[in-house]
Amino acid sequence: MTRIVKKPDERRRELIDTALELFQTQGYSATTVEAIIRKIGIAKGTFYHYFQSKEDIMAAVVQSLLDRIVEEARAVAADPSLNAIEKIKLMFGGQGSGYSEAHDVTESLHSPENRELHEKTNVETILQLSPILSEVIEQGIREGIFQVDNVLETVQFLLVGSQFLFEHVLFNWSAEEIQNRAKAMATIIERSLGAEKGTFSFLAEMYQKEAQK
């Protein structure tokens, strides 16, 4: 059998993509390093040339998804045809491929052994998305939709609060409790940004659909 030689970047990308596929279909706990290399058809030494462990490649998978989410968010923020509210709806509607795949994979981060990686992922998400979202809020201020000082800091507080409050594993909210908190969150965001009542009602609708799945 002819040995296929690939460029380092291409091989690393293949490992990450294969791990992502297996984490989504089999779950993180059920996926082994052996399963990853068997699916690709490479030697174990090749895997360990790029990654130290399954936890290491999981971190790479999460970073790869985060990069895609940030890229998608930047594309939305840069679209001159959209107003601020339209951009926020697209960013938080989870319509991009990065968002949907990230949701599946990050469920694996709730296990105790992944707590450190989960926390790091949450921090990086806030640090990388908040400047992009702040640009959109500043656009909304120019459009007369929002009235808010300290835009970046306000955005970061709102992201941290919503991200933590909707940790299903931590709180084990019922569908009704999720919906009630989503409504409260929409009101808090509207008041924090000086937006008209009902501006962020789409968030409550989004969480309601998610809770019903």
C-alpha cells in the first residue's frame, strides 16, 4: 500500500477535522486516539507528532471552531447592507456552520475532566467576540437604536452573565425556567443598551426553540 505523504498543515487539519467528526458522532468520551488514527489510516506516531493527547486535540478542535465563529461574526459585522439589530440577530441566531458544530462539541466540555478547557473556551469566546459585537453596538448608537456608555465593558458583562446563566449542566433548568430567564435576559440587555422594549425579544424566542429540542 502506497504511503500518502501530506504537508504538515494539511495533515494537522485532517486530524482536527476527523476528531471533530468523531466527537460529534460518537461523543468525546467514546472517541479514542486509536479511533482517530484508524479512520485516517495513519500510524500512532504521526498523531503524537502533532498532538500530545486526546485532550490536546480536543483543545485544537475547540479553537478551530472558535476561529470559525469569530470569522463568521466578523463577516456579519462588516456587511454594510445590515443594520445593527439585523447583525446581532445573525450573530446570535446560530445560523453559521461554526455555531452549529460548536454547540455539539461543547456539550463534551461539561464533563469534569474538561472543566479547565471549558473555562478557557468561555474566556476566549468573550475576549474574541466582545470587540466585534462592540463594533455592532457602536453602529447601533450611530443609527439611534442604542444609547450606552462604556460599550466594550457593557458587552462583556452581558456576555458573561448570559453565558454562565444558561449553563444547563450547572443549573439543570427546566424548559419553562430557561424561557423565563431568556425573557429576563432580553429585558436586561434592552435596558443596558438603551434599546426600545421588545428589541431583543428574538432572544427569548431563540432559547424557547432550543429548550424544546
